[in-house]
Amino acid sequence: MSLIERSFREKIVLVGVTHPGQSELETERHLDELALLVASAGADVVARAHQRRDAPDPATYLGRGKAEELRLLSEALDADTVVFDDELSPAQSRNLEKILGRTAIDRTAVILDIFAQNARTEAGRLQVELAQLRYRLPRLKGRGAALSQQAGRIGTRGPGETQLEVDRRRLVRRVHKLESELAQLAQRRRLQRQARRRGQLASVSLVGYTNAGKSTLLNAITGAGVVADERLFATLDPRTRRFALPGGEPALVSDTVGFVRKLPHQLVQAFHSTLEVVLEADLLVHVVDSAGPDPEGQLEVVREVLGQIGASGIPELLVFNKADIAPGAARELARSHAQEAPVVLCAATGEGLERLYRAMAERLRAGSEVVELCVPYSRGDVLAALHRQGEVLSETPADGSAMMLVRARLGPAAAARFSEFKPYAVARGPN
């Protein structure tokens, strides 16, 4: 059930389990984050409960005794829904709802609900619907049995299982249709990115935990004016803007969907086309909320997800944001990651942006080369293209010829594109 289906704010009880090798402090941090997710979905947390277990109960997750305690707590507080921090199996969810007498959902359902609220574009809505259907399909099992069974003893036959199969086929068809539509949108996005990259512009992607300040940083870098909301997962669709690096060479920067602990695999699959902008980047600017409760943990979560989508090999620039809120914590984080040469800044005030620009330029230029070219005076278009696609270091008239000697820093693709103007090529001439 959606957390926003009712006109009033739902009362929620949160439940966490401390697993072997995990401390109760970690469990509390996870529940703190779950509380933020619930608030972003539009509901109120009225209580928390947790249990230490070696392994989840296969039938009721918590064990029947603890589930009964949870029922009494929920009744005393008149709670509407119980939300579990870990993903529940379909059977666990059904059994818990019978015991609790109210809706029992998991973290994944809450995240899907938030995504459904924040989806604005066609691609966003399609991706969210696909993720929801993939989540719900296995949970159809047993719904027909609650009505009646098509096969079984005399007196138990009925339309329930038949209707269940009808529902399942309908949802499977819808999943296939959504996958087809998203594949077309992904192809369109690919073509748009290829068109942008024909100019050989460097590409930067802002990545990080949800609510780390990526949209605020995009606004600070480009003046894009995109909405920077404090709610979790306010950004679902990538936004790409153009900006100039120190030295004048232009580049592209993209804001992307934020990551979170236990990010549902349905969302990673559904949003794969959105995440392709990360895979095609020349540099990842990893934004970390230095004022958050667990910045190191969030940093590791983001890197884990980047590894899952195949982006762990892309150069990364660490940025510790919100230094105005917790300057001491930001400095300590920077010291602990000194070998990675991070940048400390505040995107909201602009403090530290100049350091960020220089760091981005250095990282992007690390993969470039300085080339010397001989460009005819008549080829003003080539000189203009060099200024657009790289950093022109010097322009000197060549003695005794109608040529301009140009030293420029170019990426590999751009260097190859201008290879015909290298001195040896000019001296050799056409074959």
C-alpha cells in the first residue's frame, strides 16, 4: 500500500534487526535513515522496535513472540503501518500482516513510493512503474488463495487462482511493454549524448548519496537553477549542463539520482538507462555530506553501487560538501582521505568552488596530451574548434609561412581528430 494513499499522515512503526557482526548503533543509524525515508514519503514515525537475531525467521522475519509484541505496540499507538528495514519475502509480509492486523511493508516499498512521488518526466515515470511491477509480481502469489482455489477439495474450487493468473499475465505484458519503451528512450538518450560528445567535450557526472547536495552543486557550477530539495531522492532524471573549466575549455556536468543503503535491485535495473550517463563520464565528482551522521558509511555505499553498475574504474574526485555546517568534520574527513586529494566546500555558499574547478581541470587534463599543430591562417574554423574542444596554450605565427603554430591540450579523441595538422603531417603533405 502506498504511504500517500490517505488524506492524513500515516502513523508508522519502524522495525530493525541487528545481525551477527553488526552493532546496535549501526541498526539505529539504519533506522534513522529509514525514518528520513518515511518522512520523505509523507508519513510520521511514532515508534521503533528492534531485535537481535542470528538469522531472520523464514515465516515471520522476527519470530512469532516478537511479532506479537509488535502487534500490541502498534495497537497501543494506533499505528497504520509497520515498516521493516530489511526486505521481506512475500510469505513473511503476508504472515506478518495476519499477526499484526495491519500493513507490513519493507524499506524497498518505501523507496519505490518516494520514487513514484518524485517521477516527473516520461522516462522517470516509466522506470518507477517498471521497478514497482518487478517488486509486486512475486507478491501476487497467495492473493488468489485468500479468496478461493481453482483446484483442491470439493467446495474449495473458485475463480481466485484463475484471476491471479490473469493478473500475472497482465502485469508481465505490462513489464515487457515498459521494457520496450524504456529501451527506445535509452537509445534516444544515447544519440543525444553522442551528439553532445561529437564536440569532444569532457564529461563530468556528480554522484553521491541521496541528499548529499549534488543538485545544489550543479546550480553552483552552472547556474542551472534546478530544484534542490531537502527531501530524499528529489532528483530522478539526469540533468546535463555546460560549463567552462579554468583555462576556458568547456565541459559537460550531469546531476544523477542519489544512492542509498540497500538500494533495491529493481531500481538499479529499471534506472540502468539513467545511470548510463555515469558510465560514459570522464570524471566522477563524488559528493559526500560531511555533516551527515555516517559520511564514511555513505561513501562506501556509493562506491559499492558504482561497482555494481561497472563504473568503479572511472576517475573519481572526492568532494566533502556542507563544510559550513560541520567544518571540523569536513577537515577530519579530508585528512583521512588526504591521499585522494579531496576538495572541501559548501555548495550552498560557494565556498571552495575555485578549488573544485582547479581539481576538476587537473583530473580531466591528466588524461589529455599537449600537442603542437601547424594551422593555416585560412583555417579559422580549426582554430575556433581547438578553443572549443581543448585548452589552447599558445598561438605563434610560423616564420616564413602562412601558418600558425599552436600548442594545445587535447583529449585523446580530439588529438586524433586534429592529427592532420601536426607538423610531421603538414611537412609530409598529402600522398
